[in-house]
Amino acid sequence: MKKRAIIFVLLIALGTMWVFSSTTSCQNQNKSAEAAQEDLDRAGENLKDAAEDVGQAMRTERDELAENMRQQGRELDQAIAELDQKIEQASEKEKVRWIERRNALEQDRQELNKDLNRIGDNIGEGWADFKNSVAYRMERIADNLKTKD
């Protein structure tokens, strides 16, 4: 009988220890899950902030490029106006040369206007290609404007 009582007490003690360890384990798992969720939430916020920063940087870059394009458009307009004056005062032989140059500058102006209109479009993925294409065109136009003939 004493053996049964001791075994019974031992079983109760082991059962109690098992219940406590299970409860503690579940609590630890719950705490770990909560911590993991908090980490995930913070990571999501950081990702959101990073996306907003990238978007703002792209908008700033787009706005700067658009302003540079508008400035170059004004320069083209001025060069075309100067050519118009030269054409009015030029001899017939010179007129042909000035008209050809004016037409080339007018073509550049039209291409620049098309690009300027596209810059407002949502060109996200093709932004780098667009930016490089515009930079090349603007460089070519700047070189062309330096040439006074």
C-alpha cells in the first residue's frame, strides 16, 4: 500500500511537472510567435518606407530631367528665332543653308517635346532606358546648338 501511495504521489508529481512544462512551452511559443509577428510588421514598415523613398527619388529625378528638357527647349526656340531673322536677311544661297539648319533644329524640338510629354507617363520599368535616350538626345542637341555655321 505504501508502494502504491509513493507511486501515486510520484505519478502526480510527474504529471504536474509535465503540465507546467507544457504550459511554459506553449507560453514561450506564443511569445516567440508574437516577437516574430512584431519583426515581420517592422520589416513591412521598413519596406514601405524604402519604397516611398525610392518613389520620391524617382519623382525628383524626373522633375529635374523635365526642367533640363524645358531649358533646352527654350534654347532651341531661341536658336530657331535667330535663324528666322537670318533667313529674312540672307541671300538666296544662304537661305537654303539656314533653312536646312532651322529644319534640323525644329526636328530636334519636336523630338524633345515628344519626350517631355512622355516623361509624365508612368514609364516605371523603362525609366533607365528612357533617361539614357533623352540624355543622349539632349547631348546631341547641345552640340548642335554650339555649331553656329
